[in-house]
Amino acid sequence: MGERQARITAPHELDETFRSSAQGLRAITRRVQGDEADLAQDACLKLVETARREPVKAPTHLLFRLARNLVIDRLRSRARTLRLFRPEDHYEQGPCSLADPERVLLATERLRRALAVIDAMPGRRREAFLLHRIDGLSYLEIARTMGIGAKAVEKHLSAAMLELVQKMQADELDE
């Protein structure tokens, strides 16, 4: 039995699983437009990590299950984000009026408060937020940079956005 289990998680077998499952992975991840490749790659990485820890008897089945779970997580995250933030098309798209001093002062104060909220965030949360919002890195790039999983990146970013929105709204109510 030990020989069979070792063969099941051999690197060449995982490679064959990835190659033969490519079309199925695309079918699963296409529901998340823009992140299909990242999700497929994350599922493959999770399968490799699992195979390193323990024998995998049905690698294709596990790969598809991992991909489905990642898709569900990403869709839930997007739904949460949409509930928290207005879509861009709801913002005023007209030409910018001349910058009157009061508007400049209010915008500068709002920016100062936002930066204070970001500076007060826990270190890993702030790092993930800045890598995504300022440096424009994808979740997978952030995960590699920080040495954590993509799911952890997603949690850090969700928490950062929620904290920023809540504290900015609370500040506006205090005024």
C-alpha cells in the first residue's frame, strides 16, 4: 500500500493530472472573469502542497474540488465587496469644477484621515492593502511576496477595506 500511495503523489503523476485537467479547470474557473488563471494556478499549488503532506488517491477529483472551493470563495468575496462599495458607474463623471479652497481643504482632510486609518492597521493587513491598492499586485503576487496563501491575502484585503470604510464613515458622522 505504501508503494501505491507514493506513486499516486509522484511529481510526474501530478504533472499529468494538471495537463489532463486543464480544460476542466477552465470550465470551473471561468465563472470568475479576470481571475481564471490565478484560481487555476492556486488550485494546482494547493494540490501540490497537499501531495507533499499526504498521499492523494484521486488527484484530479481533489484538484477540481479545490478549484470549485476557490471559485466559491472568490465569488463570495466579490459579492461582499459589492455590498460595501458602490460600482464606479455610480460616481459623478462630469468635468471637474474649478478647485475651490473649501473642496481642496475637505479633500485634503479626508485623505489625511484615510492615511491615518491605513497607518493604524496591523502590519500584515496594511502591507497587503498597500501592495494591492498602491503597487497594483494581484492576490497571487501578494501571496508570493508576503509568503502567505492567496486566501490569507483575500482575508487581509477584505478586513482592510472594511476597516477603512467603517472608520471613514464613523469620522464623517462625528463631524
